[in-house]
Amino acid sequence: MTAKRKGLFISFEGGDGAGKSSQIGRLADYLRAGGKTVRVTREPGGSDGAETIRKLLVDGAAERWSPMCEALMMYAARADHLERVILPALDRGEAVITDRFADSTMAYQGIAGALGEETIARLHALVVGANDPDLTIILDVPTDIGLARAGGRGRAESRFESKGAAYQEKVREAFLKIARDNPRRCVVIDATPDEEIVFRAVAAAVEKALQSRR
């Protein structure tokens, strides 16, 4: 269950190269044009303390941290992000759009990293509790396409991408499992078509979520 709140909380999930940043930007513009105040943020990160932790997680060798270390740092960053940014914005009635949230920890560390769903669920209950997103949009692309897109960007923060295609395929399957397990919150959108087609599906999902709150 999600907590009762004034604002709308939307998370975007998916593997590397799924196009989250582009769709988040378009959705923010769409909601602002409709008169909403929008806060765009990201994970790991989003607050000063969480951004410091982000640097430890996304840079360096793939084997730098174990899945347990990654999960603990992710939830430490998430706690600060929630307390300082997300919950205050929702209390003000803003729409919060985050590039990744807790489903990424379940997918990357819990399932693909084999830490276990129960372990992540315990951390989630402690840190997030009832503050799940109202809507989670999972942008799905085949692993090879996603990695090709991500590699073409030449990003410095490539630690998770460097874990290889087999790991990324596990991440993709994990997100699809999360969507099956949470059908009321999660919407899977095929992110292989062009950006405009994908955004139409994103906007439709958001409009449906908004109508359900009226």
C-alpha cells in the first residue's frame, strides 16, 4: 500500500539504455503544461547526502562492492532522499518523478545480484514503508539494444553496465517479474519504438493514474 499524500509520486525503471531520461523530461514538461509543480529527481542520489553515496556506487570496477554492500548503500541514500526531497515535495502537493527508485534495488541487487527478494523486502519495509510510488513506469528494451544505446552515450558512470550482458538480462527479467507481482502500481511500456510513440504510452499511463485519484 502507498501512503496517502497530496502529490503524485512516479518512478521510472528499466535497464540501462531504456530511455528513461528522455521520457522523464517529456513527462515533466507535459505535467507542467497542465499546471502541476514538478520535482524531477534520481536514484541513487537526489539529495546532497545521497549524491555523495552515488559516487561510490556508480564508479569503479564492477566487483568493487558485493550485492549486500550495494543494497545497504542504496537504502542509506534512499532514506536521505525520501526525508529531504521526496516526502516534503509530496506534502506540498508536487508531482515527483524519479529516475529509479526501490524497484531498481530489488532488480539489480535482490534478483540479478542474488541477494534475495526477502532481504530487500526487509530493507524496504524499514526505509520506505508505505511510501511506494503511485505509479511505476517500466521501460522495457531487449538487453542488446539497451547496452548498445548506453554504450553510445559514453557515460563515465558505467559500473553497472560493465557487469555484462548476462547480468543485464537478469535485470530485465527482474523488472518484468516485479511488474507481474505489482500490477496495480507497475506499467510495462515497450521502449523500442521512437520516442514520440513511447511517450504517448507514458502519458496515457499517467493520465489513468491521475484519474484514479480524482
